[in-house]
Amino acid sequence: MSKIYIGIDNGVTGSIGIVSPNGAEFYSTPTFKQLSYTKKVQKISRIDTYELMTLLNPRNFPDKEIKVLIERPFVNPTGFKATQSAMRALEATLIVLETFKLPYEYIDSKQWQKEMLPAGIKGTAALKDASSDIGCRLFPTLKREIEKQKDADGLLIAEWARRKQL
């Protein structure tokens, strides 16, 4: 039985990479906007669980063993809104994975970045640029999707897992 690796860069601006013996796929995390639940009028982004279920449905990968890695979400009390968004996204993603009984584990960004990106890169913008460059080099057929997303994190997480044979 061949293995499918799914890398999830958690969050409403995240991505999903799927690496299999037949090639690779890359998607921006499906989301939608709606009015927030707060008194102040504002919109929040949420995971589109129906679309996520369509992407991750095990029927898409018949006779394949599936391994899912989720990047541990950003949790920092000084970034309350970002933390709140990350936790909402994680919960929606977990509900989809658990509905399909897909095995998953968490991964810290440093784990996969250490082996997939050049050493010494500092700062969010530089990390995104490096992720995009490496993703386009490793998966040239997905260049348009990677450039639109502005990084290849989900794809690089899946590729890291494949190389590690997790």
C-alpha cells in the first residue's frame, strides 16, 4: 500500500500540500468571511469545512495509507486576534480529520524548516520567500498555485514527511 502525505499549514491564510507516489497537489486553505460574533461590526475568516472535507476525503485516495501533519498553531497572548483565529482554524480542521478518522500529528515549524529551507533565514517575509522559492524549485508544475499563496509551507511539510518516511 502506498502512502499519501498531507501537510497542513494551519490557519485561515494557510495551505494544504498533498504528496503521493503519483505527484503533488497544493491548495490554499478554503475559507469564507462572515460577520464576527462581537458587538463591533467586523468580519472574520473561517475555514470552509465543506470544501476542506472535499479535499481531504479518504475516497480521493483509494487503497492508500494517509499520514497528516499539522503545523502547530500560533498561540501567543500578545497576539490575541491571531491566536483566536489560529485556534478556530485548528478546531475546524480537527473536526474534518476526526470525521474521516484520519491519523494526524502536530509538527513545529522549526522541524520541517530546518531541513527544507536554507539555514540562517530570519523573519516572516524572508521565510515566506524561501518557502516559495524552494516549493517552486521542487514542484515546478505547482508554481502558479505557490506564487498565488506566497509560500509553499503545506507542500513542504508534506514533502518533509515523505522524506522522513513518517
